[in-house]
Amino acid sequence: MTRKYLMVGNWKMNQTLSEIDTFFKTLNEVGVKYSCDMKIGIAPQAMHLSTCLNKIGTTDIVIGSQTCSEYEGGAYTGELAPKALKELGCGFTLIGHSERRTIYGETDKEINAKTANALSSDLDVILCIGETLEEREAGKTIEVVMSQLEGALTKGEKAIEFTGNQLTIAYEPVWAIGTGKTASPEQAEEVHAEIRKFLKATYGDAGQDIFILYGGSVKPANVKELLAQPNIDGGLVGGASLEAESFAALCNATK
């Protein structure tokens, strides 16, 4: 089978309406080589979801949320209900990004509940995991990554059920996010291989088909070396996804 790739831009708290307009106009001009072997996603700020959904036109780009609620609905001011995101037209949500874990104190319990809620609402989930610099230097990378995986998928209170490519894992070493530092292709592959081993042991053959993305200062200059690794199936990209030219280059690198 032809290997498939997924490239996702996480815009975080960036992009104004005029910048979004410029981004999509430029992306069309630069040209992205869409194909059945490549999936493309963008996660803008929540207030820009509808704008981006209207901008994608007939392209194969999927728009998703940067987070969602663990609750189906109710008195939770400021939260995003997965069912409402799905109804709006979103195709996926990020869950467990390190900034959500560290800045907002999201726990494995909450991440497990969010994952179960999103999947049951027919939203695809990109589950983010990764170690800090201190944890890596202490030789705890695999221990931390496996603990986060188990906490979200197998040891939480909520059962995780999915089909096909509904579930994606994004390995993002915290020390490489927005720092300009990138795990070497070999370092990234070592962790991805362990993640793959866990997924296959947990989900059988379905575990082989789960996308595992790398995130952490991914840019056009290093993306091809990363994608050449056996278990790196694409990227979750921050800064390099904000400019249409660099994002197109990342997407086209999957060729």
C-alpha cells in the first residue's frame, strides 16, 4: 500500500481575518498538490473556524479545533462542545497539547474524557503527547510518553472507541516547540517506533494504520528527513504553518 501522510497546521492564538484571507489566497496561488495519499488540516482560533471553513472552498483541507470540552453541553462558559464543532463542519480537534497541559493544567483524566467525547461525537482526534527537556535529560522520555498514552487511551475512566483514521497521535517534545530546536530524525523515530509498538499491542492491526505525527519546529528545511523515517506519518506544525508559502512547501514535501 502507498504510504499516506497528514500535515496539520496549529495556528494557536495567531492570524487576524485579513491574514487568514491572505493565507488562503496565497495558498491557492502557490499551489498544493492535493492527492489521496495526503491529508491536510488547519486548526485556527475558535472564532475563526467558520471563516476558515468558508475559505477552503473545494480543496481537501480539513478545519479543526485546537481543543474541545470533556462535556457534551451545559453550563460551561467558554468551552467548545464536540457536537457543536461537528455540526459547524469541523473534522477534527487537537487534544492534550503541551500548552493545554502546562498552562491550563489539563490532566490525563480530562484528556481521556475529552478524547472519548470527541470520538463519540464523530470528530477525529489528534492526541498530543511529549516530554519536557528535564524529562528527556533524565532519560524518562519513553516513560513519560507511554504514561500519557495510557492515561488518555487505556487507563482512563472513559473507554476509547474509534474506527479507521479517527485517532491520530502527535509526538511533540515540549523542548522543541517554538524553540527552533528539533529532535533529530533518529530521536523522533525512536519515540515514534515505541508509540507504534504500543498502538499495535493495544489495537492490533488497527494500530498499524494510526497516523503518528511529529511536532516541534518542523519547517521546510527539515521536513523531508523527518518524513523519511518509517514511523513518522506527517507533522503537527506551529510557526511554519502561518505563512502559506512555507505550509505549502511542507504539504508538498510529502510527495
